[in-house]
Amino acid sequence: MGDNITFNYNIDLTWSIVKLIRDKVSSLVESQSEELAYACKMTSSELVENAVKYGCSIDNKKGIEFFFSLGDNEAQIKVSNGVINKTDFENVKAHINEINSSVNPQDLYIKRLNTLLEKPELSQSQLGLYRIAFEGEFLLEYSYNENLNILTVTATKKF
Amino acid sequence: MENFASGALKININIEDKKAFMTWLGQSDSRNPASELNPYLDSLVDELKTAELTIKFNDLEYMNSSTVPPIIQFLKKLNTSEIKTLITYNAESKWQAASFKALETFSGILNYITVKGN
């Protein structure tokens, strides 16, 4: 039975933190298979990118929350952030719901690429969520605490 | 034609005897890659019209999903300009295989663009 690894960190809403998180996760998964290590690194990076770009600090706390855990057969990554406006939150909901209702994440990812090909003016590709599901093979969930205005996106991968 | 360097990303380009080679190196992880990549890649299109282009991603270590839209727009412009383009990626790297294999579906839409893992 392997060791469980958990890492919980309040992080600043600065772009430089994205690489720090990616490097930290890389160090935590370095003994894992290349495929799993990459999936964890990429998923962590993409979720933190979204939080920094579209989120805000959680009230009364510093920045956003990042949680990573790795057990014998499951990896889980959670990012929690404040919500700036309802539209961004509705977009996240819509994309995750679409991903979860699809039987083939690859088809969804390709469909998203085709949308970007046809509409270069799209300012938010949200391709990261599709990439997490297709390339990383993580399952995505979201939860929203309306009282505290906290959105949490959770990515889980069984291996 | 000038090379590109920003943050951890480098793009080298050279052209000789009507064959152009563009190599992506390092990591593309900036917040808004399109703001720098779009003008740079656009600036190359006219000069590439007389050449066949190979774009090599094999040695690119990492790219965030925000890097994909400027790549797609570049491919679209290359195709519109009828520049025969081959994209190569490392087929043994799972992330490259996933990311770039998905672009193979464009071959039916972008007739001048070929994507190949090697």
C-alpha cells in the first residue's frame, strides 16, 4: 500500500503562482508513472489558471485555496475561489455539465477546437476544462456556496 | 524572419530553398499567449507564401490550453494562404499525442495542413 500525499495551500491571485503550483505538484508525483504525473500537473495548472483569471479571493482568507491528494488509486485536485460575476460561474457550470453529460470527452474537445476555428473572437476558450477531461481523464464536479460566494471545482482521477 | 522568445517559450524559424522549419521549444504558459503569438505568427505568413512549412512541436515541454487558440488561428491563416504545412509532434508523449492528434481532424477542413506524430 502506497503513501497518501495531501497538499493544501492558500495561494495568491498572481500569475506566477500557476507555475509554482505546477512545479509543486510535479515534485509530489515524481515517483508516479509519467502519464499520471503529467495528468496531475496539467490539471492542477489549468484549474489554478482558471481561478486566477476568472476568480477572486475568498472573503476573509488570503487568495484562493488549492488542494491536492494522491492515494493508492485516486488523485484529487480541488480549487476554490470567490466568484466575481454570475456569468463566469454560469459558464463554468455549463461547460462542466456538458462534459459530464458526454460519453466521449475526445469528441467534445474536438468540437471545442472546431468552435475556436470558426469563432476566433471567443475571448474565453474554456478549453482547459475540456482538456482536463479528455487529456487528463479526470472527472469534473463543481459546487457553489452562495452564502460565502465560493466556487469549488474538483477534478478526480481513478487509476 | 525573426525568432520568438517570451517567458519560457522560444520559437525558432528558418527558411532555406523554399523549405521553412519552425520549432517550438520550452514551455508556453503565459496568461494570454495570443497577445504576443498572434502578431508574431501573423507577421510570418507573407514570407512563408513561397515555402513549404514544417512546424515541430516535438520538443515543446508544456503548453497551457490558452496556447491552442493562437495555434489554430495560425493554421487557419496558413491554409487561407495556401501554404503547405506539416505539423509534427512526439507520438510517444501522451500529452502531445492527445493535444496534436486532435488537430488531425482539421485536415478535412484545412486542406493544406497535415498533422503527423513521429
